[in-house]
Amino acid sequence: MQETASAAAPKARNDRDTQSKDAPENTRSTNAIAPVPASVVQPDAQNLGLNELKLEKGQHPVSHNLISENALKVLYRLHKSGYQAYLVGGGVRDIFIGQEPKDFDIATNAEPEQIKKLFHNCRLVGRRFRLAHILFGRDMIEVATFRGHHVEEENQQTSKQSDGGMLLRDNVYGTISEDAERRDFTVNALYYNIADRAVYDYAGGLADLQSKQLRLIGDPETRYREDPVRMLRAVRFAAKLDMQISPDAAAPIKQLASLLQSIPSARLFEETLKLFLNGKGLATYKLMKEYGLFQPLFPLVSKYLNEDGSSNGDKFIEIALENTDSRINAGKRVTPAYLYAAMLWYPLEALAEERVIDSGLNYNDALLLAMNDALDSQTKSIAIPRRFTSTIRDIWHLQSRLPRRQGKRAEKAFEHLKFRAGFDFLEMRADIQGGDLVEVTQWWSDYQSANATGRLNLVKELNAPAVKKTRPRRVKKKKPAGETIEQNNDQSND
């Protein structure tokens, strides 16, 4: 096996070199930031018909300096192999509104197996939607074949719908105009053609970007039933792009929100990462609550939230999301485990208290058992991977360890790999609940900033026995001897 791998390495390097040469030297990315255009629709743009618009090179802000180098490699190789190749969706949309694009999805008339033949670093994924993922180290470019319309005589191998209208299989291929009609929102139906460097708008998306209206393509209820995740995408894009969901697109959401329960839990985990880890998590959360989309994903958590956001559970989640947004926007690392730990904390405490009452366990033991209950309940709707549930447990467990600082406990807790996350979590709890948590948080803050000697002194202060306040002994007055004899005689006579 080692010899085979070694022999394959030069071939892989040669393939990568060949792909790099596919993109002309003057089109390589320099990671420039997209300028904010004065107007996204130029007055001299060519009208292609109903809701179709073409912007020639020079009439739009899309530049190769703003496109991923790896995306350009894929676009040029498809084009040079005789296929149509378009950058589509968020990569084009974000450039038009002046945001730095992060997703570079490509649409083509090449079918998945044809794409795989062109790229040795390609893998085909998905049964419901057949996609090609082209891998460049940790970077991945997603390539999709143009989608076509379903016909009444469905082939079960290529297309299939449930009785409720949900698409179970959607591998019907078509033309670029059909593909545009199959996309979800008008602002995502923007195509940049590598062949002529023109931008094609097939659904009025540029006008909607200017008016800040998020509109669905087609009948909203039908499109939501086809794929209920589109409701989550609606609130995510509205928050991310600072747009209003159009009235017709917003109207059916509350009524259809329960359809999310039919989505595989693994897919919903991936969607929650996009919802809460995009730098607009707090705004997204508020829209999810407004449209009734939070409850189907977090049924256990919803019991502890209020509509007006006044509960401790609401405040705790909002603080966690606000902190996460700040870290993301500052370019710092975040983990979804921290957010899940925050969302489930108040349900966890309630479950632990129930365990104490029902079984008579002490609180710490009850808390450990309640962790299983909370995570088992949540993973029924969202499949949180084990690598994150273990971190969630560590953060929760530290909440019972950090207040116990005597002896060697403080040093051991401080050495824990998740100490910082546990401390930040404790600090959030102190902000909401106050009380003894404020003193514990301040102590740990002092402990972290102190040197080794200072830490020992802080622990010694905790270990020192409390000095009992004693009252001075009361000295009894001695009575005269004669008085005592008389009293004894009186008692004897009685």
C-alpha cells in the first residue's frame, strides 16, 4: 500500500499543476475585497425577455480577483473541455452587494460522471441531489449539473416526490434557464459565465437586491413543501443580507414550520452551523423565533423560552449568540459545542432537579445523568456529532467543578483542556443569575491573572478555617457563705 501511495503522489501533483495552468495567469485571485457598486442594474444592460437580464463585462462588479483561484481552475477546465461553466448563487450575489464571497458554487451542463472524468480530485456525493465535490486540500468547490423540471412520468431512479410534495430524489437535468427556475430565491439565480464574463439574471434578482426584498421563485408553499429547509434559508439570508422576506414568501412559514421534523437530523445539524455561525447568529435566532422555526429544531429548549424574550433561557442564548457573532466577525475561532451547551443549559438544570426529586440523588450526580437525557432528546431532531457532545459535557461538568476550589481542585480544574470555555460559560451564567456565581467568577478571574504564588495564596484563603467569634465568659458572682446556708435551710424546711 505504501508503494502504491508513493507512486500515485507524483501523478496527483502533476494533475494539480495541470489544473493550475488551466486558469490564465492574469485571472488568478489576489483576495481583493469587493467594492460596493453604486447601482447593481446598469441602465444599458441588455434585456433578454421576461425577468431575464444580461450584464456585459464592465457593466457589473464581478472580477476574477474576487473569485477563488480554485473556483477559476474548475471553471476554465470545464469551459476548455467544451462544457458550459457558470459561477452561481452566493458567490455572485455577495460581490454585487459589496461583501467578500465565501461560497463558490459552479453550475454546468456536464453531468456528474463527466465531471468526475475531468478531475481526479473529484468525488460524487448525494443521492437526493447528485453533486460533484472537487477537493483542493481543505478547500472544496461544489459543482452541480443544471436542474430540469420534473415530468408526470417520473423515473424512480432520477426523480421522486413524497405524497406531501417533498423532493426525495432530484436528478433531472435541464438547461440553464430551467436551472434558474429551480433555484430557491431570485437573488441566488445570478450566473457569471466564464466564457464571455457576463452576468445573467434570470429571475429579477438584481432588482430584489436593490429593493432588499427576499423573494422565492415560484409558489412559496409548493417550494417549501419540496424542501422545508428553504424556510431556514429564508431567515438566514434575510439576516445575513439585511433583507426583508417578501410577504408572499413569509406567509406560509408558520403554518409549514412543522415540516422540518421530517428532515434528516444530520442535515439539520449542517443547517444550524450555517444559521448560527455566519456572524449574524443573533439576528437569525430572533427571526427563527418570530416565524416559529426554532421550536421544531429545539423542542426541549422551547419550553423554557418566552415570546417576548424575557426568560433567563432567552437571555442566556442571546448573550451566547452575541458573543459568538463578535468572535466570528473578529476572525476568531468558535465551536458549535459552546452554543449547544448554552441553548440546552436551562433544560439541563430542570432535568437535574427532577432527578434529585424523583431519585433522591445529590445534585452533581443528578446533573451527570441529566446530561444524557438532554443530549438524547436534542439529537432526535439535530444529530450533534460525538466530537461536539463530548465538549458540551465538559463545559457542563465544569459548572459543578469551578465553584469547588479548595485544595488541589482549583489547579486541576485550571489544567482542564476546556477550562476557558467552562469559565466563559460560568461568566455568562453570573451575568444572568448573579448571586454566588459573581464571587466565584471574580475569584477565577483573579486566579487566571495571578502568578503561581498568587494562585497559591488565593487557594490558601479559601482553605483557611473561618475564625469563630467567641463571647467573653460570664463570671459568676460568689455569694456570701451565710446567705447560702440560710437558703439551704429554707429549702430543707420546705
